[in-house]
Amino acid sequence: MSETSRHERFEEERLSALQQLNLLDTPPSESFDRITRMASQIFNVPISAVSLTDRDRQWFKSRVGVDHCSIPREKAPCGQVAETADVLVISDFARDACYADSLLGRSGIRFYAGAPLVTREGYSLGALCVLGTEPRSVAESEVAALKDLAAMVMAQIELQHAFGRIDSLSGLPNRNQFLDDLADLAVERPNEDRLVILVDFARPEQISAYARVMGPARVDDLVRDAARELRRLVGQERTLYHTAATQFVFLAPQDVQQDDYVRRLMEGHQGARQRSMTGMLLTSAIGVTVFTPHETGPQDVLRALYSAVQDARTSPDLVSVYSSVADEAYQRRYRLLQDFGPALLADDQLRLVFQPRIDLPTGRCIGAEALLRWNHPVLGAVSPGEFVPVIEHSPHAQAITAFVLETALVQARRWQEAGRRLVVSVNVSAANLHETSFGNSVQAVLQRHGLAPEHLELEVTESSVMQDADEGRRQLDALAAAGIRLAIDDFGTGYSSLACLQDLPVHVVKIDQSFVRKLADGEREHSLLRSMIGLSHDLGYRVVAEGVETGEVAELLKAMNCDEVQGYFFARPLEVSQFAAWLQEYERSDRCEQQSGV
């Protein structure tokens, strides 16, 4: 191999080493600026820089006394330092045949000293250099100090690369580096609005399925392929960060049209995926946010991106811009989930209210549905429609039912002791039907409070049973065998109502209020509800209609032979202290109506 070829090959290897360190075109960093300032002070010169030698430019990772961030590589002394990996001192540019007419020489620079930035493999990345506008010589101690400072720069580069800054799989800067670079951006350009984009190239379940079939090594290949494709789409001039297993982040160019830029990115990305058989098996999503560096902390930027990309998963075009409203709603749900555990232990946050259930033929109150209420110490009264769905899909799902069951049966026992034989109904979630000992635990609570099974009714929804039909059926069979009444709640809103009625050991069907409230709309609604009641009776079930809000609807349901009703026409959910007073008043008014023949 000729000397020229050997030199060209070494230069390509040197440039490759520089690219792999991901230093070029990154924001300033205080860890480098500190060394640059020290060099300027030691030499008592106005200009100092950490200068990296790219293919055709000298780019300044750190600089003192310089406004621009790069100069051409041609006739730049730092380029010579990179090529020779040796210290270079130019005492007077005006007397140097090579550099007198260089860009630096023509701009008034008279003095230069540079020490090479050399990797462990022997590749010189550039130089730590000092420059002055007056000629001067250097002492050996100054040269030694410059070498030491250059070694400190290289130590900082290696630390950043080796310890928590580069993802070992993709070779890209990782989440820590992204956060640090955002912090640096807040110092360098604090008021400059920036567009940042997160690309998540696959759903977690897709990666799991792919790993199960192809093995984890092929998943690694997917990540590397995604990194290469995104780097190509984003462009070499932009830094691409690998912030999570399947997620990549980058800052968009300044002054771009957000919608147009994201659209072109998505089209390019999807086009590349469609050309790849593997890519067609995966679903990418893009989250976008705009931030001002000095107003939004790095962690908040990343959290906004994660929020946006999760919203993108439910968006038709798989792209979503961060919404503070949606994020606040999610944070509120998370807070409710986080605070529910302490609420279970407190004695002043959770309570039950009871909504009466009325037997239509006799008009008597024969039971009550127990409904949970939460008075949060900070958020105040939280609607059960907000917190119950959150808790039912959390580790607290079993505890919430245990709390309601215990509290409801305590109250049922008190009513029994007061001479009121009321059936208490309690809602049960899908998580309870997955408990192998749920039936036994319910019977234990009844025995502890000295109540017969017929005092309790458990309400389950069709969807909760169908999540695991076999296990759900086993649990319901055990409860029914113990004499506990079972009810299908919200009947008519599921996908397999008839199948549920035919197959489950239930005693009661509760027709969802959405059907009841439409009764006044016309004959078609009458026919539908009449058919639901008739079908349930034919199969041997007692029928309860929820959401009865007017006397007219109550009369229509009575004419359709509906067995029970509950709703605002009779009573809203009542506090325990209100329930007794309501019951006395209701029974008094009912007796008066009977006596008057109404």
C-alpha cells in the first residue's frame, strides 16, 4: 500500500472515530468550557478552543473569545495538529510561510499553540488550542500545561462516552446525554423555542412477540436497523438520541413548519418500514412537543414526549402533539392511583352511600346498592366515575372490594338489628373473579357479621366475567352454591348478553340506565325494553331497572312487569344517616297512598 493510500485510510479511520464519539454539532458543555477558560488564563491570551477536525472544517466544541463555531479546515493549524498528533506552536503568523495568509493570519491572529486530543487507539480528534493577537514564545512549562489540559479534555470525552452517555447497542447518545444537552441548551440559547420529536418504532407487545419467535439477538438487530434508518432520515447534521429500548429522540431544525416537518418525517419513516418485511410487523408512533429551554426542564421535556407518544398510540395517524390538558388528566389519574392506598388506611376519606331499591309490585324498599365515595384531602370529592375505573385496573382492585364488602355488611347488620331486612348489593370487579379464594372470603365476611347469604347480592358486569370466562364461571358457581345472590350489572351494554344469561348462575339482571332513559323516546324503545324484561323472566331471572328518574317511567316499567327499580325518582344515593330518615318518610308516604286508595 502506498504512503498516500495509507494516509487516506488512516484519515477515514480517524474521522470514523470522531463520528462515533458523537461530539460534532452538540451543544456547549460546562465541563469542556471550564478547561478552555483555564487554558486562556494560563497563557494570558484572549482566545481558546476545543477544536475538532472534521472532514472539511474545524468545529469548536468549546470556545472562549470566538463568536463563530467553526472555520474551514484548509490552512487551519488545528488540522495539522490532528494530522501529526503533535504539539504545534506558531510564535508569529506573519513570519510563518504556511499560515501567514491563512484565514486566521488574515484575521489578525499572530500566536497559536495547540496540543493534540488523542484517543486511546491513537487517533487525533483535533486540538486544545490557544490564540493571541500578539506574537509570543512559549515556555516548556506552558507546553506541558497545554498537554495536561488536552489530556483533561480527552478524559472528559472518554468519560462521557464510556459512562452512561452512549447506548452500547445503537452507538447513539443515550437519555442521560439528551438530558445534559438540553441543560446546556438552556444556558446557550435559553429563549429559543425548539421542536423535539420522539419516534417509538414498536409497541412493547410486538417486541415481546418478535423476541419469542426470533430470539433476543434479532431484536437487537431491529434496534440497530431502526437507528440507522432514523439517522438517515434525520440527517447527519442532527443528533439522534436513543432514550429507551424502542425510542429515539431528536431536535428538529430551527424555524421549520411543525406539521409539514412531522408529516414528511412520518411518510419517510413509514415508507422505509414498508420496504422492510420486518418493519411491516411493527407499528411506529411519533410524539412531538415544543419547549423553551429556560422554561421547561430536561426531565419535563422528556416526560412530555413520552406522554405525546402514548397519546399517538390511540391516534388514527399515530402522531400526537403534547397536550397539557391530556397530560394533566393523566397525572391526576396517576395521583388518584398513588393516593388510594393511604385512603384505604385513613378513616376519613372513603365512605359508602346507599341507593334504595324498590319492589315495583308492592312499592316497598327491599334493598340498597352500596356505592363508594372518596373525599380526597387535596382534590376534594372525586367522582366514582373517575376513580373506580382507575382503581379497578390496579393492584388496589381487590382491596377496594374488600373495603366496600366489609363496610356494607357492617351496615346490613345494623339494619337487621334495627328490624330492617334489606338486601345489600355490592359491585365486584374482574380482578375479584380472578381470586381463587374470593368465594371463601365473601362467606367468611358474612359469617363474621352473623348475616345469612340472602342479605348480600354481588353485582358483576358482562365484560368482567368475559375477561376470563372459565375462572369467572368457577367463582360465580362457588358463590351461587353458597346461597349468595348474583346480578348481571349494566345488562345490554356488553357483546354477549344472551350467552351470559344462558350460561351464568345469576339470579338478577340489572338493565342499564341507558335503555331506561330512552323509554320516553317512543314505541321502539318500549319494545326493546319490554323484550329484555320478557327474555329475562323467561330465563328465570328477576329484573331491576336502573336510572328511573320520573314517575312516568316507573309506571311504564311496572306495566312491563319489571320487578325492581332504582333511580333519582325514588332517591339519590344517601348517606347512612340520611337513609334511615328517607326510609321512614318513604314508608309513611306509601302507607298514606295505600290508605287513600291511590
